[in-house]
Amino acid sequence: MLSERFEDPRPLDQAGWSEVQRVAHDLLPLAAADLRYCSPAPRSRATGEGLGYAPLVQLALRDCDMGRWRGLTLGEAMAREPEAVDAWLADPRSTPHGGESLLDFIGRVGNWLDTRPAEDGCRVVAVAEPSVIRAALVYALKAPPATYWSIDVRSLSTIGVAGRPGRWSLRLESVCGQPTRA
């Protein structure tokens, strides 16, 4: 997380395109989802398009509003405002950067999740930044907000949740859609 940029506006670079092309075949089955979404970030939109999903942009899936820390890494923000970063990391309601609190961010992403169709068999795919996926998982699992900092989401990984508003569960699947076996 130290190298992730807050609200990173950069487009998908050549290395990112190469990675999308490398996994596109494995992730192609997800294009059959009934609904396909992406965050408004340039990299998420390009990834969704590059995978053949033709996703609809959802503003609710945007990264956390980091105010004056937008574009910085956590390490850069710490170097500039160590006390403010400490306060932000310790209190999920704090907004020392002038943006959105972690609690509000998790709630926003969770509210979006709760408005997705819950009909049996309806599959939804969302391409978003790691921070958005972490927020969705914290919300879906009803985990304490501090759990957000313990979830590592890798680029082009897949995470599934199943259920309906208020009753979500984590579903780990292989890329081919078969349940993961331990």
C-alpha cells in the first residue's frame, strides 16, 4: 500500500496493458456477467475495456476522496504530514486530508453493492482499484474498519461476494469459475 497513489489519475501504462493481455483469456468468462461495471479511474476503464467487458462507469466505485493527498503515496503523505496520517490511520472517521473518511468510503462502496440486483443467478462484475475492493470486502463481511488495512488486493485478481443486501459472504473462486479448493 505504501506505493499505491491516492486517486491515481494515470492511465494504464504499457506494463499494465501487457498484464491485461496476459490474463485476458483467463478472465474472459467474467465478460458473460449480466452486469459489468468499472470505476471512473482511467486504468479501471481501460482494464475493463481491454478485457472485453464493455463496462458501465459507476461513480460510486471511485477511489476514496483524499483531498489534498490526491496523487500522493501513503509514504509521501507521511513525509509531509506525519501527525495527520497517524490520525487518519487510527480513526476511520477522521478526514485530516480534507476529503472523505474511511468510514464514509466503505459506506459509499457498500451502498453501491447493496443496490445491485440480488436475483438468483444474476452475476455482476466490477473492475475497480484495490482500495475500492478492500472497502467492498470490509462492508460485505461486516468487519471492523481497521480490517481495511489488512487486506491485500493485487491487480487483476478476482474476489467474489454472494448474497443480498445485509447478507453478503465472501466467495473464493478460480478464474474458471470453479470453487477454489484448499
